[in-house]
Amino acid sequence: MIPQMIKRGFDRDFAVNVSVTAALVALLVPPSHNLILYSASAGGSISISDLFAAGIVPALLLTVVLMFTGWAIARRRGYATEPFPGFREVFRRLIASLPGLLLVALIFIGIRAGIFTAVESAAIAVFYALFVTGVIYRSLTWEHFRETCLGAVRTTGLILFVIGAAASFGWLLAYLQIPTAAVEALTAVADNKYVVLLLIVVALLVLGTFMDLAPLIIICTPIFLPVARAFGIDPVHFGIILILNAGIGLITPPVGSVLFIGSAIGGISVTQTLRTIWPFYFASLVVLLLVTFIPALSLWLPALLR
């Protein structure tokens, strides 16, 4: 998307800022493997279908806020606009994209309705994706298929290793009574759950500046989840807070991996990106605070679908 925006006259820093912050939305919507990793790091006791449902409203809220931020900056910079193609063309493009978009609905509805488990949904999604790309869109080649399979093997191996490490790390923390010590430490500082939530959010934002997403989920879930439960915070709600927090860390220096990748694709330095990313960054922080202190944003849809 970054080269396409640059081609249409947008500045490189704006194209990078829009793309890297919009990437946070994908962390919250099905089939986010980060939500699955959070459930695994919590010992597998948290419903993946509830987590999938809980991330949808915060994802939509983040989308709207980032869209408004991008629109405001685009107007201020005076970027040219393209003529509206008309509702007929919009509808035509929507119909053309439906087979691909239905993959997310297939996974989410299938798990929520109890038709198949989260593991089974992966296999079904693969067959559906093969059908869509090979038969409907006719864009799948043997070379693409081979590269996709190799990429899936690498990613799956990495995630399985991470889940195994998370289980071992969680056992070690429990053996050393670290969660209990964390609860006692935070209780000594504050006895209000909202103050505790704010402290956890600040701690996660700081940790996210030098830790990647998966290690942050693995290390922080066994430490902070018992604290959240001790103060009556729903684990599903806390999971969305954790994932969004960790996602913001991906666009925060000095180790913001998504920030570095976006800058490299845009052909500009990270310093140039940081000079103008702050409106998008603060918009993401506003959504994080809203999700943190308004639990209904995360818990309303899972409760509705039960």
C-alpha cells in the first residue's frame, strides 16, 4: 500500500504512518494468532472464540479513529483527491472481494456457533483459501503455493516453539510465586482496579519499546493476568488490552519492528517517520485508554453471542 500511496502523490512519511498504524487493527480481528498465543500463555483457559469476538469492536473503533486522523492530516497538507467512482463501482468491487472477505466470517462464525474448534477452523480455512485463490480468482500458481507452504511451516514452527516456551515459563513463574508477588506489589501501591490498570498499561507500553510482540505476550501474561484477576478484571478484557498495548510497542522506537519495516518500504529513515507519526500514535493511545477503562467495548459482543 505504501508504494501505491506514494504513486498517487502522498508524502512518504504520511504513507508509512498510515500503513504502520493501520497494521495494529489486524492484531485484534480473527484469525489473530496473537490472541491465540495469549490464550495459550494463560494456560489455555480463556476461550479463543470470546477473544475473537472481543477484539472486533475495539478494532472498528481503532479503524475509525485512525481514518479520521489520516483525513485531518491529508486535508491540512492539501493532498489531491480522486473523483468518487460511484456507488455502482463500489458495489461491484465489494462483490468481487466478498469471496476473500468471507474467510474471516467463516472462521469466526464457525467457532462461535460450535460447528468446529479453533484448530479445525485452520484446516477448513486452508481448503477454502485454496478454492478461492485457485478456482474463483485463478491467481494461485504452483510457485506461490510452494512459497506459501514454506512460509506456513516456518511460522507454525516458530509459534509452536513460542507456545512451548510460554508453558515452561508460566510453570517457572508459578513455582517462584512471581504472580503472587506482583499482586502484593501492586496492592501495596494502589487498591483501585482502575489505578492498577493504568499502572499495567504504562508498564506494558514501556516494555513494548524494547520487546517484540510474541515475547511480550509470553512473559507478561503469566505475570499480569493474575494481578488483573485479583482486581476483578475480566481475562478476555485484559487480553485485548495486552494485545493492543503490545501492538503500539511495534510502532514505538527504539525496537519498533513494524516502524522499521514500514520506513524501509517507504524509502525513508525512521527519524523522518517519527517526526510526523505522533498524531497517529496519540490516536492509538486514546483508543487504548478507551478500551482499558470501558470494558463494555470488549465484553459486549462476546456476551451478546453467548
